[in-house]
Amino acid sequence: MSEVPFKNPGWAGNTGEFDLDEDQVRGDDFVGTRPREGGHPSGAATYPYMLPEKHPDAPLFEGEHKERFDKILTRYPNKQAALLPTLGLAQEVRGHVSPETMDRVAELLELSPAYVRGVTTFYTMYNKRPVGRYLVQVCTNISCNLCGADDVMEAFLRYTDTEIGETSEDGEFTVVEAECLAACGFPTCVQINSRYYENVTPADVPKIIERLKAEGAGGD
Ligand code: FES
């Protein structure tokens, strides 16, 4: 273990320089290994909320996702209280939360469409528009900013050939700014879909992009 050259021994900043993969560092408890139907009801809402595969027209909810939805409902005293995880699940399935999705969620939870819209538009974590296969969220808050987050942001935009919030022509990448991602000890932190990359520098960015492209080509 001590022979492995990595920048941060506490975390799999998976930038391509480490010999450890995500499973080795996080273990089997990593949320990505949970069953699609959510497993135990307590974990049903916390399966990765941003997956590469997005199905904007998929029904809400069917099959394993219906199981998840039903489990989510068991965790709350009423349907209104289940709104945030239900929106999260809808985003996981469809990739973003369109006005039609908001209306469908309102129907499912017996809430008014206006209420659901008010909640959804309050939170930046719900994508109101379609995003690329990989949603790249660069933290530009204070700790990361002091350590060069603006340069990291600039590098992601350059290597994906996009403007902030725009999706690359090949549909692979959308790069946005994020507020503190709660990894302030390891700036700059970047969240790509459900995975964290820490201690990211502009020099790491091409490797990260290439790795993601390779994953995408492999059907990950
Ligand atoms: S300031 Fe970037 S993770 Fe907190």
C-alpha cells in the first residue's frame, strides 16, 4: 500500500494517476454497487443520482424504479415528504427534470404542479434541461477557488469545447460550476456524475476527459 504513488491517501481521486481503483478504496459499500431496485428501503433513495445512460421519455416509474419509488414512500409520513427523493429518482431515470416530469411527479405524489415546480426550481441539483452523458460539476467555492478552481473550470471547458452549461456536440459532456461539494480539504473538487475527483489540477483534466471517453466507448 505504501508503494502506491497517489496524491491523497484518503480518497480515490480517480484521475488516472493512481493504481487503486474506486472499489479498492471505497469498498463494496460504494453506492454504485447497490441493486437498481434500491435494496433495503433505507438505501432506496440513495442510489447514484446521475447515471451516464439517460432515458428522457422513460415512464415514471416502472419495474425496478417502481420498486424504488414504493420503497421511498415507505420512508416518509406522507407523500409530500417524499418529494425530494422522488425528483432525484426521476432525474436518475430521465437525466433531467423537465416541466412534464414535474407534472408527472406531482400526479404521483398528489401534489399541485405549482408546488412541485417551486421545489424543483429552488434546487440547482435538479437539472432543468438535458445534460450530457457526463455532468461535470466543478466546485468554484472558496477553498477550491483559492487553490485554482477557475483554472480547472477553464480547462474542462477548453477540453470539452463548451461554454458553461452547454452540452458538447457529441453529447458527452456538460460542464457547470458547483457550490461547495463538501470536499474542501482536497481542492479542487470535481463531481462527474456521481463520482468525486479530488485534488484536480488543470493538468489532470485531459486525462480525466480521455478516461471518461474510454469508459463511454466501453458502454459504461
Ligand atoms: S470549497 Fe470546494 S469542496 Fe468545499
